[in-house]
Amino acid sequence: MREFEYHTPGTIDEAVALLQQYEANARLMAGGTDLVIMMTDKVVSPEHVVDIKGIPEAAHFGWDAESGLTIGAAVPFRRLETSPEVRRFYPGMYEAASEVGSWQIRNLGTAGGNLCTASPAGEIGPILYALDAQVEIAGPRGRQRLPVQQFITGVRRTVLEPDEMLVSIHVPPPGQRTSSHYIKLKERQKMDIAFVGVAASIELEAGDGVVREARIALGAVAPTPIRAPKAEATLRGQRLTDALLAEAGREAAETARPIVDVRASAEYRKEMVDVLTRRALRQAATLAAR
Amino acid sequence: MRTLIELNVNNESYPIDVEGRTRLLDALRDKCLLTGAKEGCSTGDCGACTVHLDGQPVTSCLVLAASTVGHKIVTIEGVADGEELHPVQKAFMECGGLQCGICTPGMIMTSIAFLKENPSPTRDEIRDGLQGNICRCTGYDKIVDAVQAAALELDGKAGSKK
């Protein structure tokens, strides 16, 4: 690892000022689980590392019925995994958070960092897409909020300019009879990378089991997480039967554009999108009906 | 750039000089001369470098030393009570929960934290708790035996205090 100057700003504004000053020579660090490895391997060798863990706004984690869930950019996965509110209102996020790395990694690594790394197989992207989350960005030109789908732009690419940073992730409060689920397909039970990840969020009409709204997001089968809009449209306004689930699964699989690599073939990944989409929808609907 | 920092390790203060890039693992081993935490993979996968940071297990190969100023670090050297080994250490010895020993400090640090959160775990829960610690010798069975034995011992102690 090349030597760098280590900065610990106390506010978002201070962090942005450091990014403005050093631009491409600076890297932001939250948990460090990606960055420290990349620096050890000399994949990146920044001259300045800006650690945001000490910024109260970045470390903030909170839930209320009005505004939903706020996840500061430096909040570790373990905080999500152990939050009773996450477990109750966003079960799919609990599943996604607890699938990351090991206990040790989840104590360090953050949802914000995972999003900014923007790996196609990143764990937190699909569930945030399915939960219709927004992200708040800070930069010299002020703050802005945008849908999480507009944040990740490609393989390991985001909309962030060198002098901008992710401040927080915002997940809207769940409606009535709404729930979510996430399934990660992998070879080992823990410490593995997803072949395929499927996140589903579903809202049911009162009483009759008809789908009011459904969102499906797929991970590891395209350069970025992707939604499956055709499958979502198929579900809307319909009763959730096996035949309908089969149709939605097929349509989700058609949306996937997987690569072939050492972990799995493209055909297998597509097939698994079909199966896991059905399973994730069924589980989300079961939880929503409670 | 070298700076002087003060680390709180095992309830003792260590004034040491580090660079920005110095990892906690290197600071502990080379500066504090606490060589219990081991370097395995350097990528956070194997768990051999596990220490407690504010009571929670972390892989010290992924942590910058400078970022731990003001936090409490506990290493394997800090878990015994004087000459009296920690019950988890004893259980690993008695159950043969180790062979070459490289993974053992990390295994024990994770096990201690795990048993605080789950004092009477099933064997599956123990395996899940140790998901971030890899052993290439034992096949894990005797490690699970050791954690189970330690759970009984610790539980008994908690009971006797009541």
C-alpha cells in the first residue's frame, strides 16, 4: 500500500472541501472493506484518504413512520441487520444486509460504501431498487436527492463527480400490507459472491390478495442492478396465483442480461432469475398478508 | 507521514507512531508487539486477524490504525485473567479445537463475542457465528465442540453468580 495522508473531517461540508481540494487524488472511506483491499493491492493509490466515519450525519441511522428509514453513508451493515425496524418493516433489507461477507465484515462495511463501489453483484443495490429508495448527495453545488436507480450508472460507476459524496440513503415508510424479500444465490452459505440476487417488494389490496404494487430488482445479471418492469406490470392488479407467478418469473428472466463467468453460465443465471423471482414474490406476499 | 497516536489495547495505552497506511493488524504486531492476531489472507476473508473493536469482532487487516484512536481494542493477549485463561481458551485446549494454531486467536476472539450475544447456541448457530473464520486443519468439529463446552462453562458461571 502506498502512503497517503489520512483525513477525518467532522462535517459533510469539511469532507466536500477536502474532495474539492484534492479531487482525483482523494478517496472517501467509510468501512474500508473495499478500499483497504484495493489500496493493499495497489489497484488504487490515493494521496489522500478521507474517512467519513466520524461525521455525525454520515453515522446517523434512524427510523420514523413519517419519513421512513435514514441510513447514513457510514452506517455498517451490522446496524441494519440488528435493527428491529429493518427486520419488521423491510425484511428484504434484513436478508440482504445479513448476506454480506462475515460478521467481522458487516461490523465494518457499510450500505453506502457498497452502493458507491457499485459492483454488479453488490448486495444492497437490488433491495434498495425494490424499496424505491433515494440517495442524498453533497457537493460544492449543494445537496440533491435522486432515486437510487439513477445513482449507479455502470460497472463500478456512479453519478458522483470527484468532488461529490453520498451522504445518506432514504427508504420510504412501507404502506399497509406491504413487505419485501431478498434471495441471494451463491455456492457457499457465507463469504461468497452472488450468482444472482433477486429482491421483491409487494403491496397487496385489502382483503382479497390482489397485487396493488410490485417491484422486482435483479442483481449480478447486468452491469448494474436492474428492475424487471414487464414482470411488475404483469402482477399489478392481479391475484397472485401460481400461473401469474410463473409468467412474472419468465418475464424477469427475459429482462436479465447475465454474463458467463467462472461462477455460472448465462443460461443458468437466467433460469435462476425465473425461480428466485417466483420465490421472492411469494415470500414477500406471505409477509405482506400478515 | 508518521504521526504519534495512542491506541487503547487490552485496557492499556500504547503511544505509537504510525503512517496513514498502517493497518491496525500491523500496528498491533509491529508497534504494540502483540503478535497474537495473525495475518492470513489480508483481504478480510480468513478471520485470522480478528480482534474486538468496541466489543465487536473485526478483521484488523481491513482497519486503518489511525481510525481506531479513541476506541477500545481487545486482542487475544487481553482475554485471560492474569494467569487464568479465559473459559473459551481453556475449552479450545481441552477439546482439541486447534491443530496448527494460526486461526486460533481469531477463532477465540470471534467465539468470545459470539457467546456474549448467544450464550447457549446450537451447533448450527456456532458454525454460523464463526462464518468469518477459516480453519484449514481441524474440519471444524472440535472447534464447535470447544465453543459448546465454553458456553456450558460460561453459563454455569453466570448461574453461580446469581
